[in-house]
Amino acid sequence: MIEIFKQLRTYKGLVIGSFVLIFIQAMSDLFLPTLMGDIVDKGVVKGDIPYIWKIGLLMLGIALIGIAASIAASYFSSRAAMGLGRDLRRKLFTHVEKFSLEEFDKVGTASLITRNTNDVTQIQQVAIMVLRMVVMAPLMFAGGLIMAISKDAKLSIVILAITPFLAGAILLILKKGMPLFKQVQKRLDRMNLAMRENLIGVRVIRAFNKEAFEKKRLQQANADLTDVSIKVNKLMAFMMPLMMLMMNITTVLIIWFGGLRIESGGMQIGDLMAFIQYVMQIMFALIMASMMFIVIPRASVSAKRINEVLALEPRVVDKGKVVTGVEHGTLEFDNVTFSYPGAEEPVLSNVSFQTNPGEVTAIIGGTGSGKTTLVQLIPRFFDVTDGDIRVNGINVEDYSQHALRNLIGYVPQKATLFSGTIIENIRYGKEEASIDEVRHAAEIAQAATFIEDMSDGYETRLEQGGKNVSGGQKQRLSIARAIVRQPDLYIFDDSFSALDYKTDAKLRKALKDETKNASVLIVAQRVNTVQHADRIIVLDKGHIAGIGTHEELLKSNAVYQEIVKSQNGEEGIA
């Protein structure tokens, strides 16, 4: 919490202004009971009407000053707290953008969303309370106590007697509440995860008639969150009646002993009324403090979760600052080995190959052979465990990540589109691309025909995730996005799987003319997609089982023969 609140330094003016205004408000609140006591003792008791009007107008003026100060303090503290929340979200988002896939897997996407939304909101709420109450509560408590003692020191013993009970109640609630607040945030994570999986996997859920199962799973997560939230609210609901009970008991005791003091002539009626008001202010200050003790533990849980993300250092960091290579359009794997963190065996072992400009290199292999992992090492989504990867003759770790990825046109296994127009999605690969460049990329990707058939053409709006286009259309738009940036290295990670054979053939033919000065790396499951490649790399359990052309591998490579046989039958290897 302290580390996060240090960021309020950015809003020093608003914070100081808020504290000054709260001080003014507190002073006005503390001054009013004394003036009320004077009206009773010097005006009402003596029948001095002019004095009553004079002091009454003074009280009205002070009250208006207090109200104005309170409103302005609320505005200043809200501005500072909302600014803190905005800065935290920006800082979290910027930091998370640097994560490799390993960090995303470690924290979890659903948890990252919760931390960037709900947890930051908790911090905002407590920041508003702290900015107002951290000054208000001590001032009201100390000021009320001093003023109460000044009215009657003996009667102040009642306050001292009740204070330990209040402190004990606050500490008990704090002890019970802290574990519950942690549970709330964890169960909120689980609820978000279940909801996210249901929304993303809705097609699969419906296809397998699992609506009832998923409904039950979501209800369970919801029930768990509801149960712990009810416990928290019960605890907080118990606090207020307890405080009010102690406040009323204190008031009864003061009236009782104060009446005896008035009877003995040791105290005036106006002073007793002022004393009661000061006691109420002291009690409210303690209630404010108890509220802070309730919300601060919950916010501290959120702060800890936020700090966990900010403290998580990405394993993939910029080690060099090279922006251009010594060659153009080359890729080399030199004895590369890679293991996922915690894995017993490497996913890739001693992988070596080289590609040159204008060449198409295809990677094929069974499920789990390491094809996708291999291509994810090139843009440094992960860093290799051993060996070197060189793009344009330079080790990828010697580039800045930004410069390295500028050299690559990457089309992932799962086509991802963003809400916006088609032209905006294609320009995602190159912001400054002209309309002619966009059209050219779409034509190469075999997307121009279906785009032009749409009512708004390239200005057609896509829903989030491209849900208003088919799987094949999404893939072609993703390919166009990579083509428009005209990179030195194209990576197609099983990017043709949703295309029919005719479109696949046309696309590969158009790509061959487009990529004369670049290397092309194609990961594919289908033999028909890779058979015309200049080089086919056969992966088997993370090892290279063979490298060669389609004809060469058919003659000599048993693994490749098995793949061809499984797809095309015996005639495929004849």
C-alpha cells in the first residue's frame, strides 16, 4: 500500500489542497459546539435575543465555510484517487505488455484482468477514504478530546473508559476480516476465469451440449464468491451497530454524570450540550478510523496482488540494441535447445537449419513435436535454453525486441482480429500503409474478393475477434496483415488450415512472387501445403528427423513417409 500510495506524489497539489480543506472543515466542526453552548448559557438562559442572533449568524457562516471546504476536499481527493487509479492501470498494462508468454501463463489472463480492474478500483476507493479520513479522523479525535476536557475534565473520564472497548472491537473485526478479503479476491479471479472460458468457448460448449455442466460450474464459482462476500458484509454490518451501541451508552453515561455535575453547580447546561457534541465527534472519528481499518486490509490485499504483477520481471528482456542486420532475409537455427520452465524434458533439442532469401522452408511433424514452439522462439516470445537463433545474421538476443519484431511478419495458429474496420486490421501490420498497399496485401492473401463483396468494402466493421467473418476469412485477413508490412521473414504457423486446397494453392503461388527477398517459414499439418517448399524440416519429439525436399524425404525418411501415408494413403508414397 505504501509503495502504491507513493505514486500520489504526482498529485501533490491536489493532496495538499485536500488536506488543507479538510483541516478547515475540521476546525469549523470543532468550533460549532462551543458557539452552541455559548448561545444556551449566555443567550437562551439570560434571554439575550441579540446575542442569540449574533452567534447564530456566526455559526451559520462557519457551517457554510465547513460545507464549502468539505465539497472542495471531496473534489480534490477524488481527482487525486482517480488519477492514481488511471496511472496504476497504465503502469500495469505497460508492464504486462513486456511479459513473455511464460509470465502470462504464470499469472493467468483472468487474474490479470481482475487485478487491472477490480483490484485497482479497491485502491481508488481506499485512496479517497484515506485522503479524507487520514487527516479528518485524528483532528476530530484529538480536537474533540481537547475541547471536551476544556469543558469538564472530570466528565472526560467517561470517554477514556469507553475507548479500550472501541479499540478492542476494531482489532477483533480487523483480525476476522483480513483472511476473508483475501478469499474474496481469489474467488473473484475464479469467477472471472469461469465466465471468460464460457464466453470464449461458447461454440464448443453448445456443440457438445455442455450448457448444463458449464452452468453448474459457473453457479458453483458464483456461490463460492457469494458466500465469502456475505461473510464480509456480515462482519461490516456488525461493526456499525456495535459502534452505535457504544456511542449511545457513552451518551447516556455523559447525560447521567453531566446532570449530576449541573445539579452540583460544577457545570452549565450549554457546556453539557457542547460536551455531548464533542463526544459525538470523538466517537465518529473512531468510527471513521474503524472504517479505514476495514477497507485498508482489503485494499492491501489488492495492493499486494498489483505489486506481485509489477514485481514480476519478464524473462525475455532487451539485451542488445541492434536495429538492422548484416544480411537480408536470412534465418539460422544453431544447435537450439528449449525447455519450458519446470519441464522434465526439452521440447526442442539440438535444432539446426538455415534459410535464405526467396526460399520457403516448411516445418511438419506430429502433434506435440514442437513446431509452434520453434517459431515462437524467433520473435522471442520465449528465449532459447541453449544455442543461437540468428535473423539477418544477427543473434535475436542482440536486437531490441521492437526492432526484431519489425523484421518479422507473424501469422499465429489462431487468427486474431480486433474490433474495427477491415482496413484498420490490415494496417495493424503497418500503420502508415497506403490504401494501395492494403489492397495489394489483400490480393496476395486471397482476401480481396470477399472484402470487395461486402457492403462497405475495406471500411466494413469487424466485431471483436472477427466474429462476423468465417474462419478462412479471418486467416486470410491475418495473412494480409503480415504481408502489408513487407518483412524480411514471414512466419506462417499453421495459417492455411482453414483454407480450401484451391485457395491454399493460389495463396502460396502469389506469396512466392511477393517474398523473393525474404525467407518464408511455414508450419503446417497438411502435406499438400508443404510439398512444394524448397526445404521441409520433419520434427519428431523435438528432434529434426529429416531435412530435404518432398521427393527426397519420400525416398529416405520414415517419419515423413508415415505422415504422407496417414493423409494420402499408400498411393501418396508410391
